[in-house]
Amino acid sequence: MNQRLRPPRRVVADRVTLAHGGGGKAMRDLIEDVFTSVFAPPGMEDQARLMHPSLLEPGAQLAFTTDSFVVSPMEFPGGDIGTIAVCGTVNDLAVGGARPLWLSAAFIIEEGVEIATLRRIARSMQTAAEAAGVRIVTGDTKVVGRGAGDGVFVTTSGVGVIPPGRDLLAGKVRPGDVAIVNGVLGDHGAAILAARGDMALTTDVVSDCRPLNLLMEAVLAAAPDLRCARDATRGGLASALNEITDAAGVGVVIAEADLPLRPEVKGVCEILGLDPLYLANEGTLVLFVPPDQAAAALAAMQGTAAGRAACIIGQATASHPGTVVMKTVFGGGRIVDMLVGEQLPRIC
Amino acid sequence: MNYADEFRDPVAARGVLAAIARVTDEIGATREKPVHIMEICGGHTHAIFRYGLDKLTPPGLEFIHGPGCPVCVLPMSRIDECVEIAERPGVIMTTFGDAMRVPGHRKSLIQAKADGADIRMVYSPLDALELARRHPDREVVFFGLGFETTTPSTALTILQAAADGQTNFSVFCNHITVPPPIKALLDDPHMILDGFVGPGHVSMVIGVRPYDFIARDYGKPIVVAGFEPLDLLQSVLMVLEQIRDGRAEVENQYSRVVPDDGNPVSIAACAEVYAPRPSFEWRGLGEIDASGLCIRPAYAAWDAEVKFGVGYGKGPRAVAEPDGCRCGDVMTGRIKPHACPQFGTGCTPEMPLGALMVSSEGACAAYFQYGGLRLEEAL
Amino acid sequence: MGVRRQVNVACILKDEPIEALIGTWSLIHVGFAMSRINEEEAALTLDILRQLGEAQVEIEAMRASERMLAS
């Protein structure tokens, strides 16, 4: 088949208009110029046609996940909505023990968004995808009228392969299992709060947004009986731990003194009366391993770029099943519950 | 020294806890006949639960959680009036975070925001004034609430607005003062109180002299306390020592922050801007004389009640609490949060019936969040 | 480094140029510096607390020693 060589299509306008969502030439130019020339998908049909030998291994499973991203501001220290859209979906696959392969990316763009912003978002996505070793292979674009959106909304779906023999399940966590996080907590939440501007705080904290699939492969190699992993996104570490205690019917005890936190994040929390356990993370997970594999797991994590600051924070226990308890620096105990609604700064 | 970590030193804590146990013993207090100490301030309630101090102190010591949570004591009708102002065209309503979820009769501020009102969270009234500068075509209103810790900031902001001639800015004033509800509690024949842990940050503004009446007229000790766990423990120890020795004095544990005479600039600004309301309604406590502040006529141009024709005394006010709400009993220490029949069932942080569950400083919210009873069952 | 925010210093500025405040510790609430931290008072308070703490460590050490001797 002859493929006519032609010059690459270019968007003419500075800002997105309804025409860019109309299905005509403007939309075609936008898609090619801003998205496909950057993502370089393998084909240009309505669907991506894909194959990977690992899918055919007996006992292998296809992992499939989807997530929507609506963060405001769209660009923040340490990343943008594109970075978290890719990392978020990659990580949802990775924490299940899957090797991520391919992502789709759907955009709902508000009329008036600058094309330059879209270019930066696309570029961020491609960079994050390359870091994770995945490809963005298909997508969609829609434009909505001014006021009907909030900048750009991104939905990414991702598929990956869970190799045979891997079966990570929250329900598998047993009393005595050790809880490990791969790094400091709350950086993303603090960075977003500062970037939003309502609190007029400035700080150097940047989002921890990064892919965790290489880290997961390293831990699984060193600690094959890893029970489960969860990324601590909305609702923070507290929510991730509560999901696990719920599913496993165990209790968890964590030690406040062992929680890794930057002084700046502690500072933001002190000023606003927030609890760092509930701040969102975009590159931080918690995992549970059997006690005899904990040292190996920790060492393996510390050997990866995303896990240098990995540390043990607690243990599963037979006491208080379904409840997460934190030993305060003081020796007292307090329950760490699921977040209710949004965490709001306190005045007193 | 960063003035925070040192006051959380667990080694020093063991020393203070041991001393507390010893003095509680010397008083002869037991679980069946405990010493009742009220922490007045919501921030202290929160700190007690966050650090599990009530679990570390002996059973002969019982904390009574006082009404010092300004969000908790705000009557529903004031939320209704705030929502009404926020829903007027052109208004930007600004508020502290924790006021947003307090239920009104119709809706809370967060629900009003979902319905389209322009309601924005701010950290400081100065940020609200800045919004007024940036949006000269809009009316910016600041929902001023809080005890004396916060009253000077609102007053200083009004003075700044007046100096700048910023006319599109006003304050919906719901500030209240601490001494009147303490007196109301002390006058209540049902209250058993042996001593008080006094509000550290309120005292930073008003000094310690306003509490003299507690020792002098009611014979109860009060120790003004800081907010780190060691501050609270040391203050409790000081109260217990007074009780053991038969003394009733006003002491200042938080001397590194609280000057005995308070902050002159703050006191002067408040005197300039505010006048006491003859009485103000406190959710759960009813009307208390001379306990609320309103803006003086000289600053009427920055008084949202004048600007928008709402407020205290105007319009019908539904005073009744929702059916089954026992906030008043919890706030005055008559019952513990988990003894309220609604706790955890009809009243949860997701669907709060009363204000003590909404504000993170409310005793019920703290109990729910940090465990209280569930923690006892668990451990 | 740290977290930065503009604050109003009307409450803590005495008769001195504003630069005199640089390097001082103060308590900040809703955008206002409300009180200078009195370093001497802070040290005094900490001292009492530490003594109580050390006294407790001493007492526990003595008790441990007694138990050891008694066994």
C-alpha cells in the first residue's frame, strides 16, 4: 500500500475552540500535531491492534485498569495532569503485580485552553510513559464549551500482564506481615495545596509523581511472597491501609516515629491543621511482606530510584481486626480512620 | 530549638506522667470518684486525642471536654444567614475551612457552593481583603468566627480596609469570648468541675487576668496551657498540685507565648472595632449574656449584617436543635461523646447531626477520628 | 527551604525597625504574628520538664537495680 508522504499537520490557533472538537480538519490537525506526533502510536486506525508474547503464557492474566484525572491546577511543581495520568494508571497496574504495556488517553478539553498547555501535557505524558516503559497507543479528544469543564480532564486506561504464579491480594495479609513504604509521605498533597494558592503558602516541595513498576518488579524478585501493594493516592496512606485491613480482616499498627516526612510537609500540616496521613501521594505505595522476606524486600526497594527512602512503618496484627492504630511518638495510641469527605484546614 | 519538637519529648513525658499518677493518688482520686478537669479549648481537646493523653493519664483523672470550639457552638441560624449572603449575586463569601461543613437548616456552605454560590476557603482575613482589592466589581464578605485568638486578626483587617478605603469588603461577625461560657458552666448546679486547663492562644491575646474570677469567686484552679503534649501534661500536673494543696490560683504554664497582660495591640484593635452584643446564642448552651461581639457603628460600612440587612434580631430564628441532638450535654461535659445515642449511627462525620461532629475540634469528631471507645475496645 | 508565607506583624512589632524581627521566633495564626516566643521562658519550662524526665529515668533505673538485687 502506498502511503503518500505529506508534511505533518499543524494547529494554527493559540487556543482550543469548539471547532477542534468538531470531527473536522481542525480536530484532525490538533490530534496529529499535539498528540499523535508525540505519542507515536503504532497505527492510525480507530483501534490499536496489539500483541505481546507474555499474554500467551499459560497462567498469565491480563490486567486492565482505568482512571480519570481532574487535578487543579493542571500544572504544579513536580509534574502536571499528564504526568499523573500516566503514572497513576501505570501504578494501578504495577501494585497488582502486572507489567504495564499499553495506555489509552482520552482528553476532555475546555474551550479556551492554550494549545501550548496541551503540548506540555502531551510531552509530560510521553516522558512519563518512556520512564515506565509503556506506550500510549490510542486515545480520544473532545472539546466542551467554556465553563463546562475545568481546563483539561484526562482519562487513561491501561493494560498489562500479570505473569503466571503472581497473585497479589489485600486479603492475603496475615498477622505479623511487615508494612513498608517506598519513600516520604504527602509531598504531592502538600505541593498541590501550595500551588492552588488559596492558602498563600510557598514551599519547595514537589510532587512525588513517578512510575512504580520497576520498583515492584525489584521487590517481587527479592520477596516472591509479597502479599499486596497499594498506592496511597487520594485519601493518603491512611486510606490505603484501611482498604487493606478491611479486605484482610487484620489489624495494622504503625508507628508515628517511623513515618517518613519532609520537614516542609510537616510544616504545611502544622500551619493548616492537616494530618499528613491523609495527604495524597502520586508515587508512593505501601506493601506488605512476610516477616522473613522484609529485609530482602527493603534492600531491593532501596536499590531502585523510586525506593531510595524506603522504610518499614508497621505491622499487621491479629488484634483489632479491620482497624488501623498508630502508636504516637508519645506512646499513646490513636485510631487512623478512613478520610471522611475532604480534609479541610482548621482555624484553631 | 524549634519550640515544637522539644515539647514533644517522650522521655520528659514519662516524668510528668509519673508525677501526675503520684499526685492523683495523693488526692485520693479513683476511677469511681475521679478528679474532673475541663479543657476549655477545642485545640486542647484535639491534642489530647491526637496524642492519646487521656489513655496515658491515670483513671482517677477525667477530662471534661469544654465548649471552646467556635465552629461547634455556632447556631444553625447564623449558617443560614451566611448562606443567604453568599447566595446574593456578585458576592464572594470567604471562610475558614472547618466552617464549610457545618449544617444549616437548609444547607451548609459546602452544599451552597455545590449549588453555585461563590464560596472560597481562605487561611487569613487578609487574603479575603486581597480578594476584594483584586475584584473591585464584587462584594467580598469574610465569615469571621472564633474566640479571642482570632478576633484581633479580623479587627486588624477591618482597620486596614478602613484605612485603604476598601468599600467592597465586609465581615459577617460571629466572634465570641471565652470568659462568659465558663461562668455559665460554673453557675450550672449540675456541673462537677475541679479545675481548668485554660486556652493558651486566647490568653496570648487577653492575658491571664480575665480568669481571676474563676479562682476568686468559684475557688477553682486554672492553669493556662500550651498545645504541645508536654504543655498539656505539665498544666494538668499543676492543676492537680493546686487541688492537692487546697489552692485556687490562676497560673500560666504557657509563659513562653502568653504574656500575663496579653497583647496590647490586639486588645486595642478589638476595643476599637467591636462592641459586645447584649446576648448571643450558643449552640447547645443557649443564650449567654455579653458573650458575642458585633461591629461598632463607626465601622458599619464593613459590617455585613448592615450591608446585607441580615442578622441577629432580624428575621425569624429557628433556635431548636435537630431531634435527638445532644451536643449541649456533650459540650458541658454531662455525657461523653459515645454516650450520645446518635454517636456513630445517626451522627457521623459524613452525615453530622450536630456541630460537635462537624468540626475536627469538636469532642465527638475527635473521639470518632482518633478512636476513643473503639480504641479501648481494640487495645 | 521550609514553608513561606507573608504575615502581618502589627501585634509583635515594638518601637523598632521591622528588620529587627528577622531571625526571631513567633506564633503565627491566620496570617498574623501574634506573639514573640520568649526564649528564656521556653528554656525554663523545658528545664523543669527535662528534670522531671531525668528524675523519672533515675527512679526507673533505681527500681530496676533493686529488682535485680532482690532476685
